[in-house]
Amino acid sequence: MTAPLKQERGFVLILSLLCIFLVTAFLASFFVIVSGGVKQATRMTDNMRAYYIADAGLTYGFTQLRNQANPPDETLNYNNDKYYVDADKKRFGSYAVKITNDGATSCRIYTLESRGVFGNATKTLTLTAHTGSMAEWSYLSKSETSPALGKLWWVTGMVTSGKVHTNDQLNIFGNPDFEGPVSQTKTAINYYHGGPPKDNPNFEEGITLGASEIAFPSTTMLSPIQSGASKDPKYSLKGETSIVLNADGTMTVKNSGKTSTLPMPSSKAVYVADGNVNVQGQLNGQLTIGTNSTITITEDITYKSNPRLPGSTSTDTLGLVAKGDVIISKNASPKNNGIEIDAYIVSTDGSFKVENYGTGFKGDMVQFGGLANSVCGPTGVVDSSGNVKAGYNQLQYYDERFKKTAPPLFPPIRSTDGRAVYSRDSFSES
């Protein structure tokens, strides 16, 4: 009877040891799982903190960029070795921000890279931004009222694409088409007939009334153009000048009784002091023509490579910048079959207007690019029904490339406090 009892005791002992082993193994496994979960949670928390630290660095860097008096040429670096993540300042990480640029003379692109560190976790965030320019607007004006002619009207048949803004009030006669967003500083539109149904403009992307004023470019815009042209005396001229743009990438310049055929300037700038500049032809390249006087467009101005064609990679761009008026000559359309002007046109103190605008219908004026004039100028005359009977029917199409670039040496647009305005382009994480 004793042998079976010993066997049972031995069986119980083995069973007990097995149970203890299983419990121990379970507890060990549980500890490993819990420990791994804690480590994983810690890694996730550290990664999240590193991300938000990098984001804080990116925000700080962008704020510092915007606070610069002028868009910086040099690389900027900002570091914070103790960025605290709690209110009692016991835990902290760090960030390092580097801001570089592409060195462009207009619409400069900046790359902001922020590296955030917390514990063993690291996150890098990248933001690209560019300086805005007036070329972001299809149309920009300080005033819609001519001192000599009174209010000038947007009329039936006129088409404008891209952003439109005036620091004044739009005057509407009939049914003009605005294909992009429109804004004005005044809180009401001035309608010729009092409003719909006779005055019924098409604001495809809406209109903002009572908008903030946009700092209009001053004559200081001419300084970088003049400085660029001065690098080669052939492109820094004085007095009455005629420029014909040639499709082979040259220009024919007549000044002081001398005619020369010149290559495009390496500075991409021509400046004429104290004299009207006549311009026409087909541009092959990038160029800005500036003057402290007036510019007269004597015939069509087009691009050799048409950027409006599907799939176009055209880089042809032209800027026309005058302190005084930019004028379409009365002889520009001798057959009354219209005119095309491919350029971004700026009149810092004057108007964009048509010479003898009240004599004879001249057809459509297709202006591809953009227009900024201090005061709205006359381009035609309408009858009592709002139809253009003299001058040109104005069709203004925005050059979409100018959303992120501009003609050479166009300065950045500035806010009312004088600082450059930056537009954010893209954001990425690594």
C-alpha cells in the first residue's frame, strides 16, 4: 500500500512544479509584453514630441524670415537647445532650423528645414515658401477714377482672369466677366444703372468687399532694374528710345540716332532714363524694360514660345515698368484687327491707356500677363447699351506662371508695414 502513495506524491510534486513554471512563464511573458508596450508607447510619445518640437522650430524660422526687413540673400540658422515640453520645465528637446534660398532675382524660393529631437527620437520637417510679387495679381490699381475723365468702367464684353484687386471701388457698366477672385477696399460696388438686372457682373470666384489695402509698388521698383542695366552701358540708355524684340533672341535698339542689334542682356534688364520707350516685337528670353518716363507699345508684343499651348515649357517672360503711363499707340492696329500684348505691365505713378481711345473701333486687345497701374486708364468708349464703339474691347488673361515667378528684377510685394510677403508652397516630413 505504500508504493502507490509515493507515486501519487511524486505526481503531485511534478504537477505543482509544472503549474509554478507555467505561472512564472506567464508572468514573465506578461512582463515582457507590458515592458515592450511601455517602450513602444515611450517611443511613440518621444516621436510625437520630436515632431511638435520640429514644428515649433519651423514656425519660429518662418516668423523670423517674415520679420526680415528684406528677403535675405544669406543662409539663416536658428537653434534652440532647450525646448521644454512641459509646464514645470523638467523635460526638453531641441531643434535646429536652416533656411536656404534659390538666389532668384524675383519671387525667390526659400526652403526651411527644421530638425526636432526628443530623447532618441528625431523628426525633420521641411517647408518651402516664396516671396510674393505684384505679378500674383492679374489686375491691381490704387484708383479707378481718372483725374481728367472721372470714373472709368468695367463694361460688357470685358474679360479678366486671375486675381483682381483695387484699393478703390469697381465701377460696373453692364456684364463684364471676372474669372478669378475679386477684392476691393470699398464696401460697395458702384453700378452705372444701380445694379442688377442691367448691371450684372459675373464674379465666378466671388468678390470681397472691404478688403485690406494692398501696398502698391512705388518708383523704388525701378531701382533694381536700373542697377541691373547699369552693369553694361549698352543697356543703360537716356532719351527717346525704340526697342524691337527679335525672335532670334536679339533686340534692335535705336537711341541717340544710332541703331544697334544687341543680344539679350545678361542682367535681363534695360533701363531708359528721361525718355519715352517705344516697344514692339517677339521676345525670345527673359527681360524687363524700365523707365522713369513712359512706355509706348507700337505694335504686337508676343512670346516666341507660347506659354498658353498645352504642355508648353516656355520661359519667355517680359516686364514693362514705367513711372509714367504705358500707352498703346494710335498706330498700333492700322487694320483695326486688334492687338496682342504678352507682358506684365506696371505704371507706378500713371495709367495703362490707349492713345486716341475715342476714335474708331480697333478690335480686341488681348493682354496676356498682368497689369498694375496706379490709376485706371481709358482703353475705349461705350455706347448707351454698354457696347464698345471706339478704342479696344479689353480681354485680359492672366499668365498663370506668375503665381510663383515674375519677370526679372520684379521686387517682392510688401505689406502695409513694409515687410515682404511670403506664400507657403509645400510641406513634407521625414
